[in-house]
Amino acid sequence: MQEKPKIVVGVDLDGVCADFYGRMREIAAEWLEKPLEDLPKDVSYGLREWGVHDRSQYESLHRFAVTQRELFSSMPMIPGARKYLRKLSDEGYRIRIITHRLFIHYFHASSVQQTVEWLDSHGIPYWDLCFMKEKEQVGADIYIEDTPDNVNQLRERGLYTICFANSTNMHIAAPRALSWELAYTMVTEKFPLNGSKMPD
């Protein structure tokens, strides 16, 4: 008998599973030589609240963070990510990690190695690991994403996308998840494993 196809959950890493902004704030304080308390916790996409005003500044900070401070392997986990991804996996959903961590040239090996180390050390279950910008091309049934442009692009293509809420995406409409517990509930209600997708 042919095995029934699994529901694929496309999961972003930074800002969804890993506390990118919390760890980057610590590194940015060092990079900018500012007291940590001078950098607000709530930021917009691009980090201009910390004095990062253009792409070249961001790339310099990002390169330092990854190559000198092992950003991708030193971020704390967002509470609930391991628990609820394991729960989804144990129940039969296929976890597909999708991240665009290769957007700055010449240190892809470090980015990939740190990513795999982080996933393994935190016990995050996944079947597939995709490093790509065009997330709609990975063929997931449902997406969990925090970057505003990515959420909008996925939704414009008719793909059900949960916005994992943080300060960078407060303007993005529902469906939104304020926690992993809520994200889990939204996934299982929208795509129950009995195969009957909930109507839009």
C-alpha cells in the first residue's frame, strides 16, 4: 500500500526557531562599541534603531557576527521551538527548515556548518534543510515565517503562511502566532492529519 504523503511544514530559522535579534543585539553592541542597554530590543527589519543605516553596514556587521562570533551556532532557541516541532514531527508532519543564510558571499561553509550544529545541539527535528531565498519553491503546504517581505510574497502566491510575531512584522496581518504553542495549534487546525484541509 502506498504511503500517504506527509503534510510539509516550511519553517524559517532566524526569528522563528533561533533568537536572531537577541543574539545580534549583543554582537552589535560590541561591534558598534555601545552599551548593550543603548540598543533597543524592539527593532525594525534592517536594524536602523541600532544605527545600521544601509546594506553595506548591515553586511559588515553580519559578516563579523558569523565569522568572528559564530552567530548561527550561538543564538539561543526561541522557547517552544523544540517542543512543538518535535510534537509536529512525532504526529507525522514533515518539517522542512528553510533559511536564507547564504546571502553574503564567501563564507557559505561557515554558515552551513553553524546552522547544522545549532539544529543538532538544540534537538530540532527536520527532514529537509533548504538554504534559499525563494522559499515558495520548496513546496511546503504551510509556512512559518517572520520576515515581512517573505510573508507577503508567500501569501501573494496563495501559500498559507503564519507570521511568527516580533517587532519587525507588527504591521503584518493575521494569521499571526505570538508563540510556538499557538503556531502548533494553527498548523494542526489548518492542516489536520486526517487529510481534510480547513477552508480559507
